[in-house]
Amino acid sequence: MTHYQINERDMMFNLKECPGLQALADTDGYEDTSEETLDLIFEQAKKFATEVLAEHFVVGDRQGCELVDGEVKLPEGFDNVWEQYAETGMVGINADAEFGGANLPHFFSSPVAEMECGSNVSFSMLPLLTRGAARLIYTFGTQELKEKYLENMYSGEWSGTMCLTEPGAGSDVGAGLTKAVPEGDHFKISGTKIFITWGDHELTKNIVHLVLARTPDAPPGSKGLSLFVVPKYLTDDEGNVIRSNDVTCGNIEHKMGIKASPTCVINFGTDDDCIGWLIGEPNKGMSQMFQMMNDARLEVGIQGMAQASAAYLSALGYAKERAQGSIRTAEGARPAKIIEHPDVRRMLLRMRAIVEASRAMIYHMSLYMDLAHHGKGDRERYRALSELLTPVVKSYGSDQGFRVTEMAIQTYGGYGFCQEYPVEQYMRDIKIASIYEGTNGIQALDLVFRKILMNKGAHLKVWLGDVAALCGELKGTRLEAQADALGKAAQTAAAVATKFGEWAATGKAEAVQYRATDFQEHLGHVMGGYFLLRQAQYAAKCLEGQPSPADQHFYEQKIVTTDYFIGDQVVQSVSALQHLMQVPFPGTDVSFD
């Protein structure tokens, strides 16, 4: 038996009930997607996660990766894991059937990603990045590039990476110095990229790097970056290797977590013999990369939620078994399991509420993305919701997920700090999620300046309209008090956004930047409360019928969880949001000398 557990009932509630796959009926392309297909995909992913990926969770962490004579050596058994994974077809789960993909919606791939990330997040990043790289080639590449790369990538024959960061260009990607010099129908690439996840390995026959680089006549900064396909090996039209493309691994990082995932320094053109091909138009690399980033940020949010869910379930199981202390009853004191102690129950309830709020947010966002691209109705509305949710989902899943793993360790007590139990590894593995694919501080700036202020709050108003509609529907019901609390919180968040706009327009943008991360955190709580309340509304309606005893218990507990989350996280966020509009900004008065 492995460490890994899933909350299948809550996952299926999201998938089949609220929001439920019935919403896909109103799409062009996914309308025939059936519950039978969902069940098949889910069971296949669950079996692979629990029986294969989870078995390599510990060994991957303990052995880690090594660089030996310029070659990356992976933990024992990972080559066989990738072979089995490629055979499932999951690499191309969302991809166009023309290139070997399954053409399934994001709404179906999110639970797959949850199980992959929860069981072995180090491994999960290999297919995640391969899909992301392939998606960029599909969206912006020529037909020739698509035919050469996509089928090989979606089949798992080749893998992919995203190469943005350089030694002097971290979050400031525009400071990158990697060069791309035109030479005939291609470019000569030279430079060094760092922190490249799965940047080198021997699991696949080729590695397709997507590299941001600067042409000789490019403007400075991020506006001068172009995107290039740079394979590790040059191949013929049949995919047979011709020669090395002068792409080498110079080092691998020794990390706190995700140790089975090689994080590499990749050198391009050390011998001036590295070739790349332009994707799309010159100087459009950053805008192209942002197209991939939205999908990647959703998946990072899933990483955080998935590991938090597994950590919570592990702590819950331990709390039910661990005897410690006593409980006083009318008959006197008796030995107690730690789950009977109020403080442990507090931690368990908070963990459950955060995980379920995050899952509801993520699965709804996945559905919104599908409706934005394939919906028969107002696609613009769902695009607005998807864009607004993207930084929140990424930051909330990773930040709050980390806090869940912390509470899971606390629930275990001293044993949680020991490697014989999985929760300490969850905590180490999850921390990177708040850093990569754009730090959560960058997400906060994106949320406030790009997703709210740049469009004068239009995206936020769409979501606020949904909140108002839900609160109106709950008038006179058992959930009216929770709806009133949520409505107040949403309006307070809107007031903060208005205040930010006023500050930005009057030369106080630095004050907005100072408060952006706190705003993002508390907006995440309010959004989580909204999605949970939608689910509680559905659960309450189901309780009016004659559900089975098991379903009745589930629906009742969904309402309990929602009531707690709104009364605890959302109500506290109202005060915090009000504080953001009032507290003086230290600005340049602060000194760290």
C-alpha cells in the first residue's frame, strides 16, 4: 500500500454534479463527451497514480538526480514509469486528434493532473511541460514545425521544456541575453538558461526546448524576445537522429524538494553549432509565452491543491488511529484518539475546507477555459472569468496548499517531522509552486494591474455579477446568512479594487504594489467561498430529495465545510480587505540598513 490517497467522492461531485460535465453540452466539439468517457479516463489515471507513480514517490526523493559525465541520471525505475505513462496517451489528453491527441476538455484533464501531482509531483512536471511546449508549437508554429514535432511529443517519444530564465534574468525575463543569429532558414542559438525543469534526461529520444532569445536587431527588454524551437538532437523527416545539436547540461540543482525532477543549467551553442527555428513572428516571444502560461499556472494551482489534499487525507488517517491523551465524559476520563481533541479537529476542518475550496475553484476554472474556447454562448464572458481566476488559482493553490501541508505535519506531531511519514515530503515538494511559473508576487501584480485595472474592472465585474446572482438565489434559504457574508466580502474586495485604481491614477502605484499580494490572498478566500457556496446550494437541493445515506452524509458535510469556510476564512478576509484601504504605506520611509 502506498502513501497516496484521493478524495474520489469530492472529485466526482465536482465532475458530475457541481459544476458537472453537463455544462459541456453547450459547446462545439465537446458536446458528445460522455460520462462513460470521463469514468474511463478517471479510472485509468487513478490506477496509474496509485499503483505506479505513488510507488516511486519516496525513492525519487531519496535518490534524487545526478549529473555523471554530462549525463543526467534519474532515480531507479523512472525510465519504466515514463514508458508506461506514454502508453496511456495522457501526454496528449487535450491535444488535437490530427497530431495524435485525445481532444478532451480541460475539465477532464484537471482530475488527471490532480492525481498525477498528488501521487508524484516530480514526475508530473515532465508531461505538463511537454504539453505546454507542444501547445505553443500548435498555436504559433508553421505546419512544417507541427508535423515534425507534435505527434512525437504527444506520443511521449519526445519531451519538451520551456527555457526562459537566465543567470541575470529571473522574474525580469526581458533582461535575457541568449542570442539567435539568422542563418538561412534557421538561427544559430547561443546562451545559457537556468532552472530548466526536466531540462535533460534519457527517458525520451529527443528533448524539444522552447527558448526565448534575442535577434541582432531586436529592441531591448521583453519586447525584443522571440521564441525558438531548439531540439537536443537534429532529426530527419522520419524523426531519426542525425546528430547532436550542441545542447548540453552544465549542472543540475540540489533542491529542497521535487528531487526526482532534474532542474538543469542548459548551455546552447557552446561550440557555435546549435540550430533553432523561429516560432511565429519575431519579437513576439513573451506574448506567445503568456498563452502557455495561463495553462501552466492552472496546472501549478492543481499541483498545490493535489499535494494539499493528499497531505490532509494522510493527516486525517493518522488522527483516526493515533491514541494520545484522554477525553472526559460523564463516566470519567477515557483514552482518546487525537481526532477527538478540539485543536486537532480545528486543523483538520481548516485543511479540508481549503482543499475543497481550491478544488472547486480549479474545476470551475477548467470548465470556464473550455467554454471560452468552445462554448456556443458568451465566450467573452468565460474568457474574462478564466483570465481573472488564473493568478488567483495559481497563488491560492500553492500558498494555501503549503499551509495545509504545514498543518498536516502539526497534526502528526513529532512523527510528521520524520521521513517515515509522507507529509514532510509534501511540504518540501509543494514549496516551489509559489515560486515557478511566475512567483506569487508577480501573480499579484498581474491580477491587480493587468486583470483588473487595465480593463477598468470589467473582468472583476463579471465575477461580481455571478456573486450577486448567487446571493439573490439564496435569499430565504438555509444558506442566506452565508450568502450575506459572502456578498459583503465580495463588495469589500470590489471597493479595494476601486481604491487601487484611484491610487494608481494619482501617482501612488507603489502603494498598490505594496498591497497587491495581500489583496490576492484575501480575494482567493472570497472566491473560494463563492465556489463552495455554489456547491452548498446544490447540496441543499439534493437533501430535499431522498439521497442515499452516504450521499446524505456527503451533502450535509459539504454544507458544514462551506459554513465553516465562510464564517472563518471569508469573514476574516473582510477585515483584512478593509485594512488594505486604510493602512498607511511606508514607502521610501522604510530602511533596511
